[in-house]
Amino acid sequence: MQKMFPFHLRATLKPTISLPLACRSVGHYKVFPGWHNPGMRKDFCELFWGIKGEGQLLVDNQPVTLKPDHILVLYSGDLHHVTARDYWEYRWMTLDGQIPDQILQAFGFDNQTMYTGKCPEELFTRLSSEIHDISPHGQRIASTTAYEILSIAISTESDSQTQNKKSPSHQQMKQALTLIKKQYHNPDLNVTEIARQINIHRTNLSKLFKNKMKMTPIEYLSLYRVSRAIQLIQGTDLSFAQIANKTGFACPNYFTNVIRKRTGESPSTLRQQARATQTTDL
């Protein structure tokens, strides 16, 4: 006999506003040995967070075991094939939006299990409630909670990795990410400037990002700027020139081109879509 908590699904198939990352569904499962969710390829991303027992998933057709206090991220198009090896409790959330895969890559998630520490169950519980509010504000709140869960997942590391945390490469990676978060609004911030400020050769910085983040430093910086810009496009009345200035784009035309390339829409269209939805919900 199987036992599981019901999952919570957003009432709309797709987000009704333009969000870089949106929460599609969230759940808390408790299942017995042998429980199986047949493999299907999905058009959304999913994060699994182990709590008790062990489960098995397929990654590149190879079995991967998810243990307590570990996570696994599956990307759009991946096979979602899940089996309980013993009594298994885990939390999960599925993510869509405009650029979910790129955002997860920017966070540094790959297709391997990662030790992350205890599951922040209170955030998953909160998200289970927030997902039912499909107003523009409600969808943004759910997106923020999903970001918070991802941030906790990527920032927590095993005590057994303490020595690795002290390694020069780990510290330099941490410094680079912190620098981007604090100075992304500076249009002069580029690979050379990041490397200079953290005292590393730009070639080594690029190798570090390729190894840890699976992308170049400039790609990560661009994604971070775009994510912040979309929030301002949707949630403020600032002009696009002002938003470009606040998010590190020196040229408004370049800003528009980058937004269109990343999202498939112009800033004007993104704002119109958000306002149309807000008007409909009144």
C-alpha cells in the first residue's frame, strides 16, 4: 500500500505573467518500497529533496540514488523516472517560466546529486499555499519562495567538504558570485574586472565558472542582470532606460536586444502582458 501527501498544482497550465522562473507544482511524498512513477520526459524542471530513506532516479539512463539531505535537479526534456528503494520521504517542486533551465544552470545545479543539508520544509509548506494564489502578486510571491529554496540548496555544503570550502578555487568562486550580486548594476563590470577584484587571472576565472557553473562568467552575469531586469519590467513603472541603467546595461538598445534574446519578447511586450493580466484580475 502506498502513502503520499497530495501535491499542489498551479491552476493554470502556464504562468499568466512573464516570470523568468515560476513554480508549477509542489509536493511532499511518503512512499513505500517498490513505489514507482513511470518514466516520462517533461517540459519543465524539477527539484527533488530527500528527507528519509532512499529513492532512485534515472539520469542519462543511469540509476542515481537520492539519499536524505541530498537534492537532484532534472531539466526540461529529462526523463522523470522515480522509484522508492525503501520507505522514502521527499519534497519536490516543478519549475517553468521563461528561462528556468538557464536560471538553474546559473545557480550551479548539474545532473548529479548534491549534499544540501536538512530540507527547508517550512518553505515547501509555504509554497504549497502560495501556489494557489494565481494573481500576478501571488505568482511573484511563489516565484520568490522557489528562488529562496534554490538559494538554500546551492549554498549549503557537507561538513565533509570543509577542506574543499577552504580551497582557493572555492573561495574565489564564492567571491565572484558575491561580487556579481553586489555590483551587477555597474556596466563596467566584466570578466576582466571580476578577475581583478578577486585577484585571479581571467582565464582561470573562466575555467572556474565552466567547471562549477557550466557556463562562462559573462553568461552568468548576463543571466543575473536579465533576471533582475525582468522583475523591474513587470513590477515597476520605471522607464526601460532607467531599468537598463539599474541592471548594468549601458545602452538601452542593447538592453532591449538581450531581453528579447533571453525571453523571446521585448521589454514593452513583457510589461504589456503583466499589466493586461493585472487588469483582468481586478
